[in-house]
Amino acid sequence: MQTFDRPLNTSAPDNQTPTLGAAPRPSRRAGSGRRLVSVVGVTLVLVGLAAVAGLIPRFRARAALEDATQSLAIPTVAVVGLSNAQPAAPLLLSAELRPYLEAPIHPRATGYVRRWLVDLGTNVVAGQLLAEIDTPELNQELIRSRAELAQVEAARDLAQTTANRWAELLKTSSVAEQEAAEKKADLALKIATVEAANANVRRLQELTGFSQVTAPFAGIITRRLVNIGDLVTAGTGVELFRVAQTGRLRVFVRVPQTLAPEVVTNSIAQLTVQEYPGQVFDARVVRTAGAIEPDSRTLLTELEVDNSKGILLSGSYAQVRFPAPPTASGVSLPANALLFRAEGLQVGLVDSTGKVTLKSVTLGRDFGPTVEVLKGVAIGDRVIVNPPDALVSGMMVRVLEPGNTPAKP
């Protein structure tokens, strides 16, 4: 077989048949197809890369949204520990000082003031003369009543003599029994008339004695409302003097209903007044009203304080400090941890796993920001502060650690 060393002529015209043994010449249509396939492949790759690049942020955003949703499904709460309730503070209340005895002096006789003997601030003793009243009309009436008494006494004596005489005549049947009985009845009438006249004289004498105005008890004159020559009339309510006994003073305090059980009779309280800073006076609880006043819901309490030195002034404003009540075995809880439910007051407790348990509580004293809890919780419990309204037992929560804030979605 003969071999051809001469290269093939590739420049032959297209209408000529290639020489035997020469490689077939690629056509222009085949090259264009390959280029088209390459372009389409590159385009598809770029579209795929763009699609992948666009889906990745969506996948990431969806995953973040799912994480945030799961995080928000478990609420975050703040908790607080419990401590022993603070000891009860002494009870400090406003009070009023009043005289132990006080009496307004009114006239019992009608007349003109002749003179007055005591003035404002004078210390008097029981029975001391305070003023004199001139009573001319009363004196004349007393004279007339005595004269009338003398008349009826004379008539009584005559009736007595007549009755005795007719009684003697009746023994000898010299007079009728009816006439003797009439004389005896007349004597009884005259005796009754004498007693009535005598009572009127005594009444006028006593009224005349009221022209001397005297002190009913030892004390001090706190008011004088009379002058010489004033016309005073009995029974009109005109006040001449006012006498007060201030050696001991009554202290009146209105104790709120919630603190009324702490007031004990014969207990000692401390009394202070603004005019004497730093001085404390002992006051003893002597009695209470025994009932709460419905308009103010307070218990009227009376104390006594010694004022033999005359330091305290009746009518003054004061403050009374009662002993502190015994401290109850309770714990202190923030007021914003309470839940007001139909079941009553409740609080939410969180255990170590984050599970919520609602507990009913019994309150004691109210201190404003905090309250005293007597029953329901104990030291060591973790109580939710500012609990949401949707809080129920069995709910899972996330406890907010101190110093951290819940993440925002």
C-alpha cells in the first residue's frame, strides 16, 4: 500500500471532493452550534448562581424569624426575692388637749351685776365668790311670799283651834258630827296651804342665794363675759364665767379603725407639743368610746396627762405616740407584684425550671411601695414583679437576670 507524504490540500474548493485520506473539514454551522451551547450553559449557570444568592438571605431571614418567634413565645419576667417584714413603727396620731373639768357659769337669778371679783386667768377654789347680782324684784317677791306665809299660818292656827273646840263639843253631842268633820277638813286644808307657802318662801330664798355667783370647783377662770351693770336674766343661756380645771388634762385621739385593736387601756403613750420641742409627757389611756364612728371610721380614745406644773395649755394641738404593735411573722413584698384576680390577691412564683405557680396571699400592713404578706409565700421564693395579666399556673417563662434587658425582635 502506497503512502502519501504530501499534505492534504485544504484549500480546495467546496465543490470538489476531498482527496482520499484527508480529514473532513468542519462546517460553519457546527461551530455556531457549539458557541450557542456554551453561551446557554454559561447563562444557566449565572441564573442558577443568582437564584441561589437570592434565596440564601430569605432562608436566613426565615430562620431568624423562627428563632425570634420561639423566643417571644416564652415571656421574659423579672423576679424579686423576699425578705422579712420591717418592724412596726410606733403609732403617731394627732390629739387635742382639753381640761379635766370645765363648766360655763350661767346666772340663776335675774338682776343687774353689782360687781365681779375675779378676772381672766384667776385661780379659784370651790365655793369662791365670783360676782354679785343685785336682785330687787326677787327681794320684793321674797318679802311678799313671807307675808303670805304669815297669813296662811294664822288661818291654820284658827282652824286648829276651831277643830279642837268642835271635837270637844261633839263628845257632848252639842254639835252635829257633819259640822265637826267640816272643821277638821278645813284644818287640813289650811295646813296644806301653809306648806305650799313655806315651799315658795324656800324657793325664793334659794334664788336670792344665787345672787352670789360662786365657783363650782377649784380651777382657773378661762373666760369672763360680764361687766358691772349688765342685766342678766335666768334661763337665757347667758354665760358669765368659764371655769376649767387644768391640773390634769384630758387628751382626745381618734385612732383609725385598722389600728384600734392596738390601743390598750392603762397603757402609757408619749405626748409631745410643738411649743416644747424635745420634751415628752407621759399620758395614760383611761378609756375608749367602745365603738367606731361611722362617719370617720375612727375610735375616740381618751388619755390623761399630769399638768400640775401648768406647762401644757388646754385646747392645744398635740401628738400622741403609742407603743409599736407586736411585729407579725410576715415577709415584705413589692406592691407591684400583686395580682388582683377573682380568687383574691395572688402572686406568681417561678421555680428553677421557669415554671410559674400562682399562690393566694394574705396581706398585713401596707407600707405604700411594699406590703406585708402574712400567709402564702416564704423566704426563698422568687416572685414575679409586674406580672402580665395573662399569667397562669403552669406557664413557662424566662427569668430576666439583674442588669440585663430582654432582647427586642
